Amino acid sequence: MNKDGTISPATQLCAVIGNPVAHSLSPALHNAAFNELGLDFVYVAFRVENAKMALEGMRALNNFRGMSVTIPHKIEIMNYVDEIAEVDRSIGSINTVINENGRLIGLGTDGPGALKALTDAGVKLDGKNILMLGAGGAARAIAFTLARKTKLGKLLLLDVNESMLQGLMADLNAGTAACIESDLLTDSSLAQAMGNADVIINCTPIGMHPNEGASLVPAELFRDGQVVFDIVYTPLETKLLSEARSRGLKVVSGVEMFINQAVLQFERFTGAEAPVEVMRQVVMERLGL
């Protein structure tokens, strides 16, 4: 928007696409940041089932500057952009598209956002055994980032989807030097993994609104000294985090990853330094804090 709050033919459009998107905090967060800096941008949410057509629309609309991509399009969307950095191509999922005069550039901010959330919380990753629940788009981004940017001891992947699990493991083994293991997610494999895990990262939607009462990890499996990171941010404290906290474990909320990845997106959309505290305040207010 212009400084006087109006939208003009010069206003740059940014949007989040996904299905569902009604719960997304991205419009409130980005619009507050645009307003804070007086930038002529506006950000909206679009429920999209056909990602290919959405990208064709973006390419055709001169003012459509930036797109955030969420579930379920993070992997498929790669097929429809013009350019992807090698690191993001090897990850195999992206969450951001930038329109450079009709040329669409795809990139990912989930992985760097997650790593910053962990390091800001004081979590030491070097030499640690990391258990990752889920092997979808966000899991791919985080797994590749941790495998490339830290000196983790071992990364164990658990998922119910065997083909997705094996695909991610193969890509990690080909694209990183980290020690990677995987197993189908069952009650027994989870119990065994929890016995060795130093850091647990939930990359599944379990625990997300409207299923706030669900958790993948039975509370009795937690051990002293573990760190639990849940990428779900609605609700702010999932059942997984609540039960971990009640046992004295360090927990990291998905809201930190969400804010960090949005900051990186904002800076790519606008070329300006993001007003991080304004963005954080908006998110916390929308979550009722």
C-alpha cells in the first residue's frame, strides 16, 4: 500500500498459496512489516488447488512480486519455476517464489529459519543424535540444512510413507556427508529412536489446529536432557511441546521458525531489512499472547 493506505497500479502484490490457508498468519505479518517501512506492497492469502495455474497467473501479472508456498505445494511447485539454486534443488522443496520481470525464481527459507530457531534457543547440534518425524517438504528443507550446516552426530528419519522416506534418505546420502538413517514410523521404532535421540523435531502436521489434542510422541518416552522442536505454530504450544516442557525439557516453538523464514522471505520480496520485532509482535498478538 501507499503511505496513505491506498492501493495503486504500482502496488506490488505478494501472497501465500496453499490448501488450506485460512489459518495462515502470513498476511498479517507481512502487511504489518510493509506498513512499518512505508512500502507500497500488499500481501494476501489464496487457497490454491492447482499450483501450475497459480504460477502461470503470477508470471502473467506484472505486479505479482512474491509468493510464499505452503502445504501441499512445496515440492510440486518446483516444476513450474524458471530457476532454483543448487542447494534448493537438492533439497527438493521450496517455499518462496520471486517474480523477476516474468522470470520466476524459486528458493527455500524453511531450513535456514529452522536452524536459526534452534541456535537462537541455545541448542547445541554438533555431535548430537537428531530424530526427525516426517519426511515431507519442510522435513527435507530442515534435514538438508542441518546435514550441511552443522556437525550433527546422526540424523534418523521416521515416517509412515516408505517411498517418501527412502527418497529423502537417498537424496541426503547423495547430497551431504552426514550420517543418515531411516525407518518406518511404528510404535516400536519410535520408542527405540526416542531412547537415543538428543533433539526431536516434529515435521508432521500432527498437533496443528484443528487437531490440537494429538501428539506423535507418548509422554513416557521423553528422557532428561532432550530438546523438542515442533514446526507447528498454531497452536503456539502443541501437546508435544506442552508434555515435553512439563518434564523439564527444553522446547522450541514452531513460531520461531515461522518468523525467521518470513523475515528471509520479506527481505527477498522487498530488498529491505525486515522489521523483525514488528513481525514477531504481530504473530504473538494473533496467537493471543
